[in-house]
Amino acid sequence: MSTRTMRAVRLHEHGGPEVLRYDEVPIPEPGPSEVLVRVRAVGVNPPDWYLRGGLTRVAGSKSTVSLPVIPGTDVSGVVEAVAPDVAGLAVGDEVFGLLRFPGFDGRAYAEYVAAPASDLARKPAGIDHAHAAGAPMAGLTAWQFLIELGHDHPSPLQEAPHRPIALDADTTVLVNGAAGGVGHFAVQLAKWKGARVIAVASSAHESFLRELGADRFIDYTKERPDDLVRDVDLVLDTVGGRDSSRFLRTLRHGGALYPVFPGDFDDAEIAKSGVTVSVTQVRSSGAQLAELGRLLDAGAVRVAIDSTFPLAAARAAHERAARGHIQGKIVLTVDER
């Protein structure tokens, strides 16, 4: 019997976008507790280019990478086969999910992927596969930082577990990097909870962010938000890094700063400010994705697509990501064969 094959993007070596190769490989078989998904779209995320560049493990996890490897974690598609021990999903169901994260073995840049059933949720009927594929990692990151952590796994990034603060009409939230994947979900989820939202991005994104519900917009290319803003309850900094500590001065006493990418902070300065600095690492969760899916279906939250590329043009998608100033998500689309 001949092996059924598919097309997939693989890394045979680490490097720039040029190392992404469009190969023909065997279609995977779903293992215990897995389903085989016929992929219709794939979300492009920072871990994809981190893996391409040579990072093979996420903080606190073991490396499961051996070359050649298929990158990618965010997927939307149709269930093609189901392992005997899987309940609740059937052949023909449309699903989306963040696969095997934290880790680099999602294997989503392909026409088919074997996916843990627990990482999947039913795709919202009101959106197409491209938009669904843009939701999992970015949406769950915003959800687990702002709404509910949803698990009790110890954090590799800090000793104390991350605990989101309650958001309501009396809360002001500043989102730095508000136009990006995580940022545009954070703006919408904070508004869904009733909070007042200050969005920080470049001027090209102002109308987009106001449409998403931002109450105030700051163009960081012209003004420093830490010079303009005081007494906010929460800062979600999706940019992070060395400059994240500047947002401490925007917070009220008792407020919180959540840097998505951990930065350098002075413990004495944090103590003096009377604020909490807390991070977490997004994890796959079909249950949380189902909750987000209901908001997507109702139109309470939407996925913005920066650009789409066919799977075979993954290199061009990574080159687009490298240029920055992304509005929403970059997505790879997979045609029917």
C-alpha cells in the first residue's frame, strides 16, 4: 500500500525566511486522544520565526524538535479522522485550535495535522477558516492574561501564579502594541468587560483601534504614553522588553503591569510604586477557545487579518512579519486538493 502524502512547509536548517521549504511528506496518523484535521488555514505567530531562527524550546519546557520540522501552532480546518478514544468530535466537524503549546511541535504548516482533541474547539460558524486560524494563540494569550488563567501549571517565568485582575466599568486599561495580534484582542476583551481602554500604537492604526472600541489613542511615534498617562489600573504591554518598566509610572498605587514579553524590572522600583508585575505563558486550551469562539460568533470580538498568503508562500509571510507594523494577524491559507 502506498503512503498517502501531503504538502507541508518544513525547516531542514535554521535561518532566515529562505530556509522554509515546501515539501511532500506522509500524512500523519492521529494517535490516542487525537484527531486528524484537514487544514484550511494556519495562523502565523512569533514562535514560528523563533523556531526558524534556532530556538527549539519554550521557557520551562524540553526541546522536542529534530530537523526537519514542520512549524506552526494555530490551525483551522475540518476533522478528517478521529482516534477511538476521542469523544465530542466527529468527522466533518469544523475546528480551530492552538496545538501543543508551549512547545514547538504543533506541526500546523501543512495540509493535514494530527491534533490533540483537547486543544481544539468548534470553529465559530460566523467566521471563515482564515479568521478562525488567526485567533488561537493571540486570543488565548489575551484571555489568559486578562480574563482567566484557566490552569494550575507552575509558571516558568515567575514563582507566583499569574492572577488576572477584575475588569469592569471602573477599570482603565492601557494596551501597548494595541494593533498587533495579542493587542487587538486585548482591546476588545477589555471593552467586553466594560473597561475604559487606552490604545498605544502608531498613527496608521488609530481608526482601526477606535473601531475596536478604544476610548483614547496615543501615537507612540509622537508622544510617550508614560509622559501622558497616570493612575491607570492595568497596563498590558504586548511589546515588553527593556522599556516595559517605563509603564510603572502610568499606574495607580495597587495597579498591575502585565508584560507579554518579560522585561527588566527593578524590584525596589516595583515595591516603591506599590504595583504588581506579572507574566504568564500561554497554554493550549480547547475549553477557553470555545468561550472565545462564542464571542467571535456573536460579533463581540473579531479577528483582524493583516495579510494572507498561500501555504506554499510561507517565506513571503515570514518576510511580511519581519517588516513589522502588523495590524492583526498574518494567515496562511490551504486550498482543497
